[in-house]
Amino acid sequence: MKARQLLGAILLLLAPISVLCASNVAELGVDSVHLSVGVDAVTFFRNNEYHSDYQLGYTLPGWQLSPTVALEHRKVRLVGGVYSLTLLGAQRYPRGGWYDHLPHWGAKPEEQGSGVHLRPILSLQYRPNDHINVSMGTLLGAKTIALQGVASSTADQGGSLSLVSPLYDPEYSFTRDPAQGAMIQLSYPRFDLEALVDWQGFIFPGETHQEAFAALLATAYRLYDKEPWCVQFTCQATAHHRAGEIQQMSPPDTLHTYLAGAAGVTTQYRYASQGTVEGALHFLGSSLRDGKPEPPLGYGLYGRLAWRHKLLRLAADATYGHNYYAPYGGPLLSSARTAGDQWRLGIYPALDVPLSGFGDLRFEGALWWNHRTATQSRLSHMLSLTLTFHYDKVFR
């Protein structure tokens, strides 16, 4: 009898919902729902030759493939698909959805998957007006972590929300999975903002690792924007947190919280239809808490010059830090866990060829000079070739 009563109660609850859904479908109509299919592919071959005093060198060849299907109605868009990452020659991949701290693959075979690395894509996006966009699930369209070249200017990036390299190394766009969590984007004539939380590690009771998430923020306010000049103030921040209470680790691990930020001014001068010169100066700050004896607070300064003309790109930057640490700042910055001063000078030539109706071909290089307290100055370099493909078809 109790089972029948429960079934009757469920049917009573579902009846008005089904009527409502039917009325909604009738209201939507066939013409108001748009179906689209898309394919994004990125192939890359990147060789990093770091000096061993700072970081061991490695080669990163591989590709990403993301086929998607989207349903859109008025202010809501639902996207589903699959993300695939292949590193050429790799037979095993670390389990989990984040590649910010790759483990030694041969250390714990039981924590590895073999053959293929796949992640589901499910993104629900709500756009109440032309200025606000809210996303949950897979965070498609995140500008802070979008694929970009090391010599790219804000004109190439379609805005100023890409994180500066002392906060976020562009190479992560090749190896990390799509961000998953929640994101809000604001776009107004003089102000842009993107804030997201990327949940990177989930734990069940008894797990032997901590839960982990990252938070990213980028804002840009245009102080002056009238041809051919554009001057804007930017404020950016990254946070990485690892903790948890229900895991079982031996020995127990402590809480890990890493914060880094940058605030500064970017000036751009457009001297031709396809030519720009850009300069930027940012103040850096960092804070860390992980139970280690290094100084918890650090600061720094970051300056950058970039030139762009048709297919050619050239950029140069200088980074100074005193006890500065950013977990996503790349090997030449994030590995500096010792107290003292550090310098990094870089020059970045690039050739960026847009392929009409296909994607983009980019060949780029980098030469770095590094110096840290109690360490000799050393040179490192990088060469990279990237080919992207994008296809999107809307059925109305």
C-alpha cells in the first residue's frame, strides 16, 4: 500500500510538470530553437629548452579535439560534447581533470589511465542581455585562459581579459582540460570583467588526495578609447586552493592557498589598419600559505612591449620579483620557491597566419634570460608550431 501511495504522489507531482513542459514546447515553436554543431581542433608541437638550474626541458607534441552540439533558445544555450587530449607517444595519462602539477607517471600506475584522455562537455549558459553572460558546467568561451600566442597583443586576443604571463603561462592552454565550474562575464562599452571558479579535484571519503580548485579574475576599464589611441586599467588575480576534511592521507597534508595578482595600465596605438604598438606596466603581488618556511608575501613588477603588423608579431617583456610566487606563472616563475630577488627578460618573435574559413597557423619562439639570488644567469628558449581549426554550423 505504501508503494502505491508513493507512486500516486509522484504521479500527482509530475502531472503539472508535464503539462507545463508541453505548454513550453508549444510556446517555443520550431523556429525559436536553434540547433548548431561545432568542431574545434588544435594541433601543437612545442619544444622547451630550459636551463637545468631553473627547470628541466621537455617537448610537448599533441592535439586537442572538441566536437559539440548546441541548442539555443532566446537567452539560454545548452552545449554538449566531448573533449579529447592526445600527447603524441603517451601511453598513459594521469587520472583527474587537471594538468597543473603533472605527477610522475611511472610512480603510481594504479592512478593512471591508458590509451586515451577524454572529458565530457556540458555547458549551460544564460545571457539575460547583451552585457551579461553566466555559465555553469564546462566553461566554454573563458577569455582569461583562452589559447593565445606568446607574442599576441590585445588586438589578437579580442580584448584585455587574457591573464598576463607572470600570472598564467600560455602553455597551459595546450595541456589542461577545459575549466569546469561557474563563470560570469560582463561586457560594457568601457568595462569588461570575467570571474570564474574552476573545480579541479573532487574527493570522496577516504580519498588519498585533497580537493582542489582555482579562481581567476580579470577586469579592464578603458580610460581613453579614441582612434588611434586606447588606454585602459587592468586588474587580474589568480587563486589556487587545496584542502579537505574527508580524505585520508598519510602523513596528513596541510592547507595550501596560493594567491597572485597584477594591476596596471595598458596603452595601445593603432598606426595602420593591421598595425599596432602596445605597452603595459603591471605591479605584481603574491601570498602563499602551505606550511613551508618561505616568506608568505611577495611583490614584483612586469613590463611588456608588443608590435603587430599584418602577419608579424614581436614582443619583449621584463619581470622582477621579490619573494614573488605564482602557481600558474610557468616554470621560470612558479618554480622560484626560494627567498630573494628574481629577474626574467624575454623576447618573443612570431608569425601568425589566419586561414580563411579554417583557423589559424602560428609559428613562434621565445628566448629568456633568468637570474635569481645565489644562482647564475642562464638562457632558455622555446619553439612552437600551432595549427587550429574551427567549424560551426547553425540549423534554423
